[in-house]
Amino acid sequence: MDYAAALLDENRAFGELIRSGDPELAIPTCPDWNLTQLFRHVGRGHRWAAQIVADRLDHPLDPREVVDGKPPADPDAAIDWLHDGAQRVLDAIAGIGPDNPAWTFLGPRPAAWWLRRRLHEATVHRADAALALGADFNLSPELAADGISEWLDLVTARPGRDGQSPLAGGQSVHLHATDEGLGSAGEWTISRSPDTAALRWSHEHGKGSVALRGPARDLFLAMMRRVAVADTDIAVFGDAAVWQDWADHTAF
């Protein structure tokens, strides 16, 4: 996947949603935020990540120290600011080399890690804007599947929400995307062994304590806790309570 091109495309689509909406519109999937705050979060986040990479920081950057971290008041200039921020991510990674290490909240990773992270940050927040506006949210199966995989990398590397594991010992969740052409990239098995708190995931086929089967786009939105499974075309097999516990103790 061309992550650079995908980031710029997602960022542009997000910007057009912002341009079309009421700045004060509430974002139900991001409580206490309106459309303007969602926009600032994404735009500043691009510059935050770019500055971490470009300055070769070995620690998180205080958001108040992000250069040009506030968008201009003029709406058109603000959209240009958003797009410039995404380009800064690409430029920063190219500047130090994509394989050279950069700080991340999972520890040092190749700088190119931030490209994929910012892509899926833009994608999920485009979903937030589209859902709030009542607009269609289209996402290719390949991009949705990659977003699920990237999210699982984050979830399985960090403690669960409020420090509680999203799976009990011995439990597992299986996701199966029904889109054609994804192959093994469209299946995910997340599990926790009976004798450890560690979570692991793989693309292997598996039954799972609970299994969800449906379009990759719907699985992506459900995994990100943006929509309820009942409001999608996802079929659930097995113990639905295991899925609910997973959803309750993971957060984006």
C-alpha cells in the first residue's frame, strides 16, 4: 500500500467534510468535541508527529510546543494548514530516512511508522466527521483491513482501557472480512493465553470465543468503537459478551 498517497487522499477527504460542516456541530463519537475541535486535533496531530520525527526527539512533544499548531481563522487558509501538516509528515520522514528510528508511544520505531499512524488517525476521524454530518463513509476494503491491523498492533502493545485487559484468560476474538480479494489480510485472531495478561494477534483463521463476519469497512468502524455492531451488516457468532468486553475495554 502506498501510505503516503493514502494519507494525502484521506486528509483531503477529511478537509472537504470539515469545509462543508457547521464548525459547532457536535461529534457524537468524540464526546465533548465539535467539528472545529476535531479538525484542530487532526491538523495539530500531523504537525506534532512531523516535529517529533524532524527534530529526532526521544520523548513526547508538548502539544503547546508544536510549531504553527493553531489553524488560521480564515476557513480556506485553515484547510491549507491541514494539508500542509500532512505534507510535513511525509517531508520529515523523508528528511531523516524512513528506516531511521523515531520516538513513538510504543517505543522507538522506524520513522515510517508515523506515516501509517497518521493515515489511520485521519481515516478514523474522517469517519467521525462523516457520521456527525450524516454523510456517506466509504473506505476501500484494503485500507479498512490495514486500519484494523494497525489498530491491533497498538491495542496488543498497551494495557486495556482503565488498566483492565479487554480479554479474560483463554478468550479470543476472530474477525473475518467478507470482501473479495483480501485473503489472509482480511482475517484476524486476537487471543489471550490462560496464564498471562499478554495479548497477541495474527492473520490466522480461527473460531474464537466470539467471531464477527462482515465487510472490512464495518469491522473497522466496529473495532474503532465508532458504530455498534447491531447497526452494521456484521454477523456475530459465539459469545457476544466477549465482544462487548473487548469493545468496553479498548479505546482509540
